[in-house]
Amino acid sequence: MTDASWIGVGACVGTLILFALTVMRVGKSIRSAATFFHSSGARQNLVSLIAANITIGTGISYLLVGGQQNGILMAVVPLGIVAGYFGLEQLARGGVSEEIANHRNFFSGVGALIVREGGGRGGRFSWMVLAPLMTVFLLVFAYELFVSSQLIAGLVFATGSPLVEAAIACILFVASLSYSLYGGINAVFRTDQIQLVGIVLFVGVLTTGVLAFEEPLPSRGWISSDSHVVASVAVAAVAAVATQLYSLINWYMISNLRESGTRRRVLRGSAIVTGALLIPVVLAGAISSVDWSEGLSTGVTSLFAPLHDSVPGALVLAVIVAGATCVVVSTTDSLLVSLTMFAYDELLLHDSQSESNGRAAVRKARRVMAGLFLMGFVALSLMYYFRPNIFYLLLAIGTGAAVFAPLIVLVGFLSKREGGLAAISAGALWMFTGLFLLAVPVGLWCSVAHPPAVPYVSLAFMLLAVVAAFSIAAGAMRDVT
């Protein structure tokens, strides 16, 4: 190991220790499920939502690789994220019935209304929609660690060794679990204040470094008319919009904010800041000559290897590594808390907003979190075994959840019409669940065996979901009239 590598290791470990010191006293204030899962501060929720959105795996690396493979057209993806947030804000504010908007969370509100209007299917809605979405976000959790470990390994050790990457993933894995288990959402909020500063520094330095690397590639061009590129970008853009509608992190943050005005400010603020930070990343990937095709760690190694040759360079490297650590942990901790809350509320049928049962409820919540974490570790191990292309892997993972986005919009539309949710029958739920059960394995298989087929597979399943939603809506309108 070089001196720069030791400095990089110290920056990563030191950042994790800083997080631990920040949350040291938080655990003493956790006395119920409500204090473990919820906090209503607008600023804290805004900072946390921005920090969770700026990710290494599903954000920065995905857009760098996508920019390289697809050119400047990939910039529509951050714009899709912005559009998705504005759509979610409209859905949360006026796109659903008041009864759903005022419930403890969107999914439980829909379930309660289905029980009232259609009888007995509310719990089925939670299971058949939330269970697949939670599966997808566990895969996203694993994906984030998988890609982040590649980047940090390339920065610190200037190598793409799978063993080194796996060790880094395990360290980040344990760190996220430890303080999330200890302090719940309040621990996440406290560390997010530090993490957002590190995220802004990291995005700025990484983007500048990529743009400064050698010469831009003149042969790629700014806009491609290739059908595969157009299909890939179209699917990625639709998925970016759809992700905001079904994102469990977004719906979790909405459950923290009871006032519609506060929700609007938080969602719009997150949209604007996230888009502003991610668009330059796409531009860097599109015009730089850095080659990301062999993996993120290989590209980062070629980009930042000169920093290992001098003390000032090593100090810059330390700032980048600390920022990268902030980026990955800010996403994994938010994912953990939001996944745990939905499992606690809708799958185990407890109440995350309850003050009763005190410490016993907190212990149960922590056991649920630990169990979800272990399932994410299994997914992470499989990703290391197969090592697929990161762009196509995320596209395949997102396709499964994207089939539920039309269903969520449909529920909002039907909930504002008397008796409309009676149309959400068991057959309708099985239709979307069946699409999910087909989309995920087919997409994952293609990401390993034939990556270029992934965009076309994804587009086909998304279109089928939209057609299914329109057919249910048309039938419901006929029944009403």
C-alpha cells in the first residue's frame, strides 16, 4: 500500500467514526416505534431526501456509464427525476382522496379505502404491492454497496480487485446497520447534515476530474440517432419518472410530513437540487474519454491514479474518499429505515406511529431491520458472483418496480371517485404482480447473458403495465356511469 492509500483508508474510516460520534446520544431518546421511525422537521426531511437521492450506484455511476454509452441524450434522466418529483407532489397533494392523504402512509390508506369500498382486499393490496417493491429496494440497497465499493477501491487502492471491493462493501454494510439500528431516523437525520456537505464536494471534484481527463471523445457526438441508444435512454427516462412515484423513500418522507404545504416545499426542493447536481455528471460521462466499460473501479483508477504520487494529491484523494463514503451511507441508511417502517406497518401489521409498547416495539423494529439487512447481503453476494454491467443491471432492477407506477397513479385517480377502488380486484393486483414476477428475472438474466436486450425488455413490460392500468380505469369509469 502507498502512503496515499493509507490516507484514503484513514479518510473512509474517519468519516464512519465521525458518523458514530454524531449519533452517540441519539439512542437514549428512542423510547417507542414513533420516535424510532418518524420525525416531522421539514429541513431535516429535505436534507435527508436530497442526500438519499444523490447516490453512487443508482445516481452518479449509473449516469456516468449511461452518458458514455448513450451520449448527451442521457441528460433527460435527471430531468425525468425532476419531473417525477413534481408529479409525486401533485399526487400526494391532490391526486388522491383526502382519506388516503391523511392516513399514516399511502399504502395503508389505500388498503383502508379498498376495505371500505370493495371489502376485505386492503391487506392484500399491501402485500401484493409492497412486498415486490421492498424486494426491488433490497436489490437497490445491494446494488448501491456493490457499485460504491468499486469506486472506493479504485480511489484508495488504485485497483479493481474483487476481494478488496467485497471487504469495503462489508465495512460500509456494517457501519450503516450499526447506527441505523441504534438511532433510527434521528440518527439518519443527524448524519445527513454532514453527509450532504461531503456529497456536494464529491460530485464537484469527481465531475471536474472526469472532464479534465485527457481529451473529449469527438467521435461519439452529442446526440445519437441509433435505435438502441434511443431505446435505452427512453426506458431510463421513463424509469426515472416512475421511480419517484413508487419510491419507498419518497413515500416514507411523505409519511413524516402531515402538512401539504410542507410536503410541497420538501418535494420541490429535493427535485431542483437533485437535478442540478446530477445533470453535470451526465455531461461529464458523455464527453470524457474515461472508459467505464470494464467497471467503475477501473475508470476511477485511470482517472485518479496521479493523486497517489504526491502529498497534495493524497490530501485531495482523502477529500474524495470521505465524500464517496458520505454518498453511499446517506443512501443505505435511508433505505434501511424506510424499508423497515413499511415492513413493520404493512407486512407485520403494527403501527410505526404508536407510542405504546415502548422499548419492546423498538426491539421488534430493530429485529426487522437486521433481517432485511441480511437479505440485502445475499443479493450483494450474487452481484459479486455474476458482476454484470452496472447500467443494464440497474435498468433490469428498476423495470420490476416500474410496472407498479401505473398502478399507483391509477389508485390515486380511482380514489377520488366514489366506489372507484372497487375496481382494484384480486385479478387486477395479480396482473401487476405477474408482470413484476416476469420482469425482474427476465431483466436480470438479460443483464448477465445479453445486456443490449435489457432496454427492449424493460420497455415492453412498462407498456404492458400502462395498458393494464388504462383498461382497469376504463372499466371503472363504465361501472360508475
